[in-house]
Amino acid sequence: MYWEFHEFGGKQALIKGNWKAIRLNVSQDPKGKIELYNLKDDVSETRNLADKYPCKARKMTKYLDGVRTRSEIFNFTFKKNK
């Protein structure tokens, strides 16, 4: 399941199996690092496991980047690179 919010700098999230990936401040950094949580063991999302499981983090990042469909109506306003 994928969802996104455009408020407060933009947020994206994805749940796949027991894992949840969250990307914050998407408007400023659309390819920023994700936070990774194992919902089976940490339902409160208190332990970011992205550094402990880098392979899983890369896989979830790939899913996160691949599931989004661009919309002209609901579009993130990304910061332009200089």
C-alpha cells in the first residue's frame, strides 16, 4: 500500500509485508533517505532500521520510487537543483 501527503514538506510511505518505508521532506529532497520499520516487531515505529538493513532499505526505496504515478492535479513541487 502506497500513500503520500503534500503538507508539511511532503511525505511518502509504503507498506510491503511487515515493512514500512517513510520518506519525509519530499518537496525539498525527492530522493532523500527513507526511514524503515518492521511493523511486526515495532508497531509504534520507534526503531528506524534503514542503517541496520541497507539491502531492505534499497529495495523499499526502489518500490517507493516505482509505485508513484505523476499527477498534474496532485503534484509535489520539488526544489530545483542549482
